[in-house]
Amino acid sequence: MLDTMRLRVLAAVAAHGSVTKAAEALHYSQPAVSHHLARLEAETGVRLLRKVGRGIRLTEEGELLARRATEIVGRLDAAHDELSAFAGLRRGRVRVAGFQSALSELVPATATAMTAKHPNLELQLVDAHPKVALGLLRKGDVDCALIFRYDDEVPEGVRTRYLLDDPMYLLSRTPGETLTDHVDSPWIAGCENCRAEFVDACAAAGFTPRIAYTSDDVIVEQSLVAAGLGVTTIPGLSLRSHRAAGIEATEIPGFRRRILLATFGDPPDPPATAAFVAALDEVVPNVVARSSSG
């Protein structure tokens, strides 16, 4: 069995890029770090590091083990925090990563419901795109992640809990319009990494959108629409977090994203995480009801 202390050393070397900096971060001597790495190579039977000039670089095997080591160390630290701070939910911490509209529309009410029952629980939030949030979750930097997907696939390596469907809306200055009413209009779209589903929806409607403006900021997008400079699409949660004067929102049939809560490891969740999930379950029906009522 691999020694967890040596895994921690390898994770530190990978994170800091050198034995010297890893030693400083761990408050070890440099020879001690080198010793742990040598012993880890002996335990695994593979070369984990190679010299490059005056420095070192992880081998392919070293990079693989370092990624796993980072996950393992993160989980151990999270477990230690839960056990040392948790006593019948009188104390504890839950770390949540999520995208902006989920943090603004789901988390405040969830935090209120959670602290009403467990006033000493600490909630820590990280604003992160779903891909980044899942990375933080797998590394053990957060306890759960609010994410969205436009398909029905489940991300690998995590547990997911379906929360709600978030419908997409066409934003223009005229009510009741459809995507095909704007075949020739200038469009406002997110960055190239965030617009694939929007482009696919337009393709399904029979046209390729002419993207004149790029922005991932809902305030900027809505301001451009209100000024008559173009049209755009926006999720319902984002629309509820901010709605500019002078715009009209029309739901787009069949175009939606699924909001999920992702956690790591086998159930049950740690007590503080479970308390957050329970509070979230209380809040989601109210969000869905507000969405259905417009």
C-alpha cells in the first residue's frame, strides 16, 4: 500500500514545480522531500521524476500518480476537517462551487434554510464554470458542485443529483418571437467555449447565427439587446438574477439545460454536505414553481 505522506509530497512537487518549493510548502527539509520521493519510486517500481537541467520534471507515470495523489490528499484533508470540526453538526464546513446564476438564485435561500437548522455550519462558496467546479470537486478542494449540462450524460467520477430543468429564452425587443424570426439579425453570444449549444439550437431551426458581439456577462448581453444592437439567448436562472428594462423574453421550446448537484465518493455524504443538500432540496421546488409561473 502506498504511503499517504509520500503521496502528499508528490502532490506538493507537482503543484509547486520543484523539490525546493515543495519542501518550503510542507515545512520539510529538501533532503527529506527527496528521500520520500525516492521511497515512493521504490514502492511503485516506476520512475516518477527525471532531471531537466538544474530542475526536475514529472515523468508520464509521475504525472498520473500525482493527479491521483492530489485527489487522495484532498479527500483525506476534507475528512480530517469534517471529523475535527464536526460534533453533532454543532460545527462543520461545507464548500460549494457553482456557476454564477446558481450561486445567486439557489444558494442564498439554501444557506438560509441550512443555517436555520444548523446555525454553526460554515458555508464557503467558489464561483466556477462547471468544468472548473468538477475539477475542484475531484481534487477535494470543494465538497459539492452546482453544475449544468445541456445533454443527459452524467460526468464521470462523481455522483450527481438532478435538481431542475432551466429553460432557455430568446431575448429581443418584441414579445413572442422565435429563433427563425432572427435568421438575419446580429446575435450576441458567449465565448467560443460556451456557445456550442446555442449554435446547435440555431442549426436545428435551420440557420447559422451571425454573431456580432461576444460576451458572457448577462448585464452586457441584455444591455445590447435593449439598445437594439442584437438578440441573444439566456437561461432562466440568469434572467431571474438580472432583467433589464426594454427587453422581451420568450421561452424556446425544447432548449434547456439540466441543473445538477455533484458530490464525490460513495454515499452517505459528510454531515455538513448532507445538511446543505437537504436544504437545497427544500429550496428547489420553490424555484421551479417561480419558473413555471413566469
